[in-house]
Amino acid sequence: MVNITYDASGQLNWYNPDTGATVVYNGGDIAWTLASTALVWIMIPGVGFFYSGLLRRKNALSMIYLSMMCVAVVSFEWFFWGFSLAFSETGNAFIGDLKYFGLRGVLEKPSIGSTRIPSIVFCVYQLMFAAITPILAIGAVAERARLGPLLVFVFVWSTIVYNAIACWTWNSNGWSFVLGGYDFAGGTPVHISSGTAGLAISLYLGKRRGWGTERLAYKPHNTSYVILGTVFLWFGWFGFNGGSALSANLRAAQACIVTNLAASVGGLTWMLWDYRLEKKWSAVGFCSGAVAGLVAITPASGFVGSPAAVLYGVAAGTICNFATQLKFLCNYDDALDIFASHAIGGVAGNILTAFFAQKSVAAFDGITVIAGGWLDKHWIQLGIQLADSTAGMSYSFVMTTIILWLMHYFPGGSLRLRCDEETEIVGVDEAEMGEFAYDYVGLETELGPRQEYRREIAATTGAQKPPSEHSTSDEKVPVVEQVLQSV
């Protein structure tokens, strides 16, 4: 029997038989947190659409699929042991224990995040953060990875990387939390960890076929998808940041205000930087800047005032825009600029929080007491934010690299992420899924049986003879590539 009752005002009450105390849960706080859960959930396919639109159409469906795959895999991982590893009260400064294994005992008791909501509400809300983080990272596999091994990668990465960083950031026992780090909604656990993991993945996979040539100088295949993804992300970020107050109060409202403002200014800033080069008003540039502004304001959203949010937008739109050139300077293939947008944007947000966090803003909820940042003459906060950011980047990069290479050398090569050359040419959608984002991409269906299709291509290109079904991979590739490289 769940030990829950309602008082005369209709509020949910939990009676603690050990202490004899009664905990009152606010219905409005529960409702806002559950609504924010749904808002953050819609961000996950938003990432998929955003990434999909930026790629070539032959790989468009795989990114949307991967976003939903992350929801499924991480939901199981979170139930299995993820929530316990991140938020058990009996854990250590680095990672939790298995107190809540299988969500045992996670229901009506007060949550570790706030005593105003029960543990089950906090658990499902934090699940959304855990689910969105891997899809941000594995966008780095774009156009050149096998989908099956990614199921394993997401489970292992979430367990070892995300849970540990979430624990030290938000768990009351975590070393960064105890040290006094300010991270309201996931600058380090979500953005720095995923962005740095994206860099590690890019380095491990290597460059796509044709990298550095005109072959990969393509424009996003569907700008409408990019805008749609941005809409889902921007919309959901009100729950991402505003919901992190875990209460329907003034601090949540302030978080929503600065979130929207930083996104707006970030989008305008990035777009203007791009305009100076091509004299075009780029929708993709605006969307990229909006996401960068959202990333930067995330750790600060419960700590800074509205004027600071303008600076966050300008800084993110500028720094992340120029950071996209790092892949050329350092010679790595980050197809979706994940490191530039999320890792660099997250670090920028963390550092700016050291300067602009205010104890007066944090106190908008009537509960939180902090020392503030440089505006409140709390000078050491910069060192704390730098330590947290550096630890997050280092841990994520090293552990992601180790996971990737352990999978690479798994017996039989069944867990290697990199696809073969023909898959890359034909497209991940056809080779790995046999499905397409758009019907007209299924060229072989339109043109008839495979052999007849190849004869038509050979005749068109003036080839001496069509390749047979028993041709070697090297013989097939040029013919397939001529048709599908542009798709």
C-alpha cells in the first residue's frame, strides 16, 4: 500500500513512518515537471530532424531513426541501473550505487532533486536528459556508420559516461556539486559530454569518402527539416531549462525568459556572421546560432538575469560559428559540427556563468542560496567552472575513445561502427535499413530489377558491359556511385 493521502487543500501528502513527519507535494510543481518531461521528449526527434536535414538525402532517415532508438535504449538503461548510478543518495563523489536497481523503491518518497516532488516524477524527468544526450553525440556517425553496433554503444556510453558526469554534477554527493559548481540544466552532463564524445567518434571513424573535395561540398538536403528540428528543440528547451527548477515558480519563469532570449540573439548573431561572407540570409545559419545560444544558456538559466542572456547569445553565436573551422584546422571530419556547437558552446556557457551568476536570481525560488559569480565578487567561481568543464571534456573524450576501440576489437568485428565503402556510397538508409526518408530515393524500385537497372546505367554512361551480379565490390562501386553519389 502506497503511503499517500490528500490534505484539506487537495495537496498530495506522504507520511514518513520512520520519522513521523509528513511531506507535502505541490500539485503544481508535479504538473510542471511532468509537462516539462514531455517538452524535453519532443526535443529528441527534434535533434533527429535537425541532423537529418543537414545531411544528404540518402542518409536522411537514419538520423531520425537513431533519435528514436536512443529513447528506447536509454529508457531501458535508465530503468535497469542508470537512474540509480546517477542519483542514488548512497553513492560516492563520482558515481552512484545500485540502490535503485530496476527502479526499486522509486515512487512516492521525496526526490533527491527536490522535496517538493516525489522520486518517480524526478526520475522520469531526468530520463529525458539521459535520452537526448547520446543522440547529440552520435550525430558524429553521420553517413559512415553501422546502425546495429550503435545500440550497444548507446547503452554502454550512457552507463559509463553520462551517468558518472550527471552524478558528480547534480547528485548531492557529487564532487562538482559539493565543490559549488553551477550547472542548472546540463552544460557539462549533456552538452560538453556529448560534444566531446562527438569529437572522439569523428576521430575514430575517420573521414568520409571524398572529404576535403567538392564531393562533400553539398548543401543541406532539406532546410525545412532543419527548421522543423530547431522548432522542436527551441520549444522543448523551455522544459529543459525551465523544468530544471523542479517547481512552478519565479525561477522557472526566469529560466524560460533567458532561454528564449539567448536563442533569439544567438540565431541573429550567427546569421549576421554568415551574411558577411555570402550576403545571404541563411535559415540554416539562424537555426545553428539559435541552438548554440540554447546550449550556452543551459548551465546558467537558473542563475543569470535577462541582460546577461543577450551576452550569452552574442558569445555563443560568435564563438560556435568560428569554432566550426576547427575541423579544417585540425583535419577531422565532424559532419554536423557537434563539437563546435555543443562542447565549445557548453564550455562557453559554463565559463560565462562564473562571471554572471547572481545569488539574487537563484533565490527567485525562495529556497536556493548560492555565493554567486563575479558580479557578486565571488572570484573563485571561475576556477570551479573551469575544473568542472575540463573534467567533463577529459572524461568524456577518454572513455568514449576506450569504448569505441573495445568495440572495434570485439571478436568477429561485429561491433565495429565504421561501415564499408559501398554502404557509404549507396547510403546508410538503403544499405542498413532498406527504407528511405522519401519514396523517390528508392531508385531501384522505380527502374526495375537490379540487373536491368545496371544495364540502363551502363548504356547511359557508355560502359562496354554492365557489371554482373557476381562482380567484385570494386567493379560495382563506380556504377553505383555515379547514380547515388548525388542523392
